[in-house]
Amino acid sequence: TAGITQAPTSQILAAGRSMTLRCTQDMRHNAMYWYRQDLGLGLRLIHYSNTAGTTGKGEVPDGYSVSRANTDDFPLTLASAVPSQTSVYFCASSDSIVPNYGYTFGSGTRLTVV
Amino acid sequence: GQSIDQPTEMTATEGAIVQINCTYQTSGFNGLFWYQQHAGEAPTFLSYNVLDGLEEKGRFSSFLSRSKGYSYLLLKELQMKDSASYLCAVTDSNYQLIWGAGTKLIIKP
């Protein structure tokens, strides 16, 4: 089934440790996004990539980094995790930066930083 | 600043009709989306409005008034499986999606 695969599904991480959340899509979508979702708040954009080789900062980029070496993969790295990064992380993609057909979302990674 | 406002929670009865409102203030407008999100799952696309008016898709309809910065999602013949959060999102002038916090819809038998 075409779509987005995120890994891991969930993780408990000690504060100060680093971690990479993986995201792979098989739809050949140009644009990819990382969001975090916290209770009572809307989805907040962390980083985005309009096409392979380019990335940009979203609303809440501090403490996170991304890379886009190819069309399919868009990993998110936490260099030194802090408890405020406890959240559900969603990777999403769209066929273009004008998302006429909406975004396709991965199933999410539930991260707890202790 | 940019903002999307929608009610936090709504309750409706199975078989009835419910309207979920969304108001927005954004820098530019390039379309409005509605997504459905069941608890513990990813959001899934429901509708997209870029012009004023009503778009109907089965039991779900979405309305947009750009001059009023207003949209609503209308759900008819409610089923228990419609219990979910409904997210409103607006594409701004930079083609980034600005998301509302979502409306949790509770369906009672």
C-alpha cells in the first residue's frame, strides 16, 4: 500500500540523548513535512522540504534538524532531547507545495523524553 | 498573527446532523482543508475549499466564505464511527498549512 512509513512507532528517550525519527514515502511526492502534535494545540510545523536537496524551518524548529538527500526519505533528528520535546510526531507529504489534494500523513511516532 | 479557531468539543446524536465551524485570520489565503483524526491515528483528508460555496461529498459537506474568514464542516446521518477530531487548516500566502487545534466530536447513541 502506497504511503508514508514512520519509525519507530513509539520511543522513550533519556534527556540529553540524540535520536532520529525516520520517515519514508513511496508516492514520489516532492514536498515533505515534520509536525508535532500536542494536546490542545494544533499541528505545528517543525521543518519542511519542498523538494529533494532543500529544507526549511517551520514554526518550531529549535532543537531539531532534518535532511533530504533523496525524494523518499526525510529523517528528523533531535540532537539532545529535552522533556518539552515529548510529543507525537507526524511526517507528511504532498505532491507539490500547493497541496490541492491535501497532505498524506504517516502513522506517527509517540516520543516520551524523561 | 495568524489564527485558526474552532470549538474544542461538540456532542451530537447518532443519525443527526452536526455543523463544525472554523474561523481564520491568516496572511494570505490559498485554500482551506478539513481533516478527520481518530484517537491515536494520523489525520486523513476530508475536503478542500478554495472558492466560496458549498462542496458536497457524500455525508460530508464543507462551506467556505473567504470574505468572512469562515468555514464549516457539515456531517449528516451521523454514525458512531464519526466520533473523531476534526481539524481545520488554512494554506497561507507561503503555501504553508496553518492548523486549528481541532474539534473533538462525540457521538452518542
